[in-house]
Amino acid sequence: MTQPVSERIALVAPSLEAAAVLRHDFIQWLVKRGHRVLCITPPGPGRYIRILRGLGAQHRIVEPPPSLRILADWQTIKALVTQFNDWQPNVVLAVGLRTLTLSAIAARRANVRRVVSVINGLPSDGVESVGRRRFADAIRASDAIVLHNRDNEHTLMRLGLVPRNMQTLVVPGSGIDLKKYPAVPMPPHEGGLVFLMLSRLERRRGVMEYKAAAQQLKAEWPNATFRLAGQPADTPDAVAPRTLTSGGAVEYLGNLEDVRPALAACHVFVYPSYGEGMPRAALEALATGRPVVTTRTPGCADTVDEMVSGCMVEPADVASLAAAMECYLRNPALLGPGSRAARLKAERRFNVKHVNAALARIIGVA
């Protein structure tokens, strides 16, 4: 029997968290099969470095210098070329729009054998925000691209940014570990329903719409509870925790290391994002067996079967969001069937084992 070839795989991620949390299972899968993995990220909390090393992966830092962006980008490409030449990967897997625009070009300059770019979502203002020309160059420098939803694939095809002969793969984000996130029985609801949102505190995630809907519903349903947990952001659209909790309708739980207890304690998960690649928080909620209220936007819409495993509303529409949430307040009998449908959706569509197998095939290590 032929022994599998051990490959050297460099994973370039936009943050330490993206590598250690979102790609945790795939890194573990690769290392267990004898492959060597190097994670290249900007600096970040030491706990994520410890997670990566605990998985058996190496870690190196590349950080753009504080300068004009175009100069910083070229310096980052140069730094990545240096890292690739030194470590000699057979495969480069670059995750994130801006990350891949730099990594794919650097990998080609370093003569890496195979380059796979992961597009985990398109910005609302289009690829122009990362530089359309450089993005197109990065796609052409890739051997294959991975996307997290069909809407993004169709958009890039329509814009002519994906060559006809390009190998493409659509997977539901990083998938979800169904053993780590088992189905949990619904808590009693006689004392009132508990709604939960897990998200970075950014306007584009719909946190302000969630607050407004909670305020409307709290007036009529005083026993209902509206919780929000997530990491404060430093982006231009960041929202401070005190802004979300002002008025008293929303309870902020902070940035949770483990979201499973919060998911187990809720009845309905709410995620009114303006659109993204594939919202992991929604997958965690489905796996737990919680119906999901989300938006008809790229990525989010893929998580829900309408009025089966949850509800969909239009983005930035507080009235429709509040109405969808109120359906469960008026009809708590929907919770049981919605819970079972949510878990089944996670099992059929989002199992991390299927995602890892597909990724392994496209990077050439299956």
C-alpha cells in the first residue's frame, strides 16, 4: 500500500482568530494525516498561538508596516515571498479577500506549486474596496478558488473576474463540528422566550436593527429576553456596548470564550446581517437546534429553510425583523419543529467533515 505524501501547506489568514478558530478543524485534519502546516497571520492574542501550536501547526507573523496602503501592500507581498522562500510550502491556502490579493501574487513569485484562494465574502461596496485590478491578478495567479456561497460565485462570474477554466468550489464556510456543538433540548419557555444574537459589534452585522426590534417587542412582551454577545470592534462601523444596551431592552453578555451555554439557554437565534460569506454563528445555532431569524442576503440566506428551520427578512428592516421574532412569541409551538429542522439542516448541509474533505481535494492532499 502506497504511503500518502506529506505536504507542506501554508495557511495565510487575516487574523490569528481566523486561523485558530475558524480553520481549527481543517488544520487538525491536515496534521493528523501527516502534513506540515504553517499559519501566517498578523499578530494577535497569545491564546490563539497556543491553540495553533497545540494542533501541531507552526506560526509566523507578517504585518503590514504603518505607511501608505499601496506601499504597505507591496511590502507585505515582499514579506510573504520571503516567508514562502524560507519555508518552501507545496501549497498556499489564502483566506479572506485582502489576504488572498497579496498572498496569491506572493506565492506565484515564490514558485509555490499550488495556490488556492478562499473568498469568504464580498464587501457591500464591491471588490473595488480591495482593488479590482489586484484582485483580478490574484485570481489569475490562483490554481483554484473556494467560495462560501453561490451568490458570491455568481457575482464574480457576472463581473468576469473568474476565468472560464478556473477550478471553483463552494463550501458552507468552515463548516461546523457536530460533536462539539450537539443538539441541546429547548429550555422551558413558560417564563418568556430568550432571543440571542452572537456577532462582532458592527452595524453591518445588524446589531442596531436587533436593538430596535428588541425595544419594540419588549414593550408588548415584557417577559421576553434579548441577549447579545460578541467582540467589540475597531472598524469604522463599530458600535459600543453601551449604545446597544441603552434603553434596557438588550442584555450584553460580553465576548464569550465559549458560546455554547448561551446558545443552550436561548430559544431563537437572530442574525440580521447585511450579508457575508457564511455566518459561523448561525451554523453553531443550527447545530445546537435553534431556529434562526436572518436576512435574505448572500451567505445568510443559505442557512435557513423559510418557516422550517427559521425565518428570513430583508436587511436593515426593523419592522420585518420584529415581526419574524414575534412569530415565535405568539406561537411557541413552532420552537419544537424548528429545533429539529435546524439540527437536521446542520447535519445535512454544514458538517465540517464534508467541508474538510472538499477542501483537501481542491488543495490536492485528499
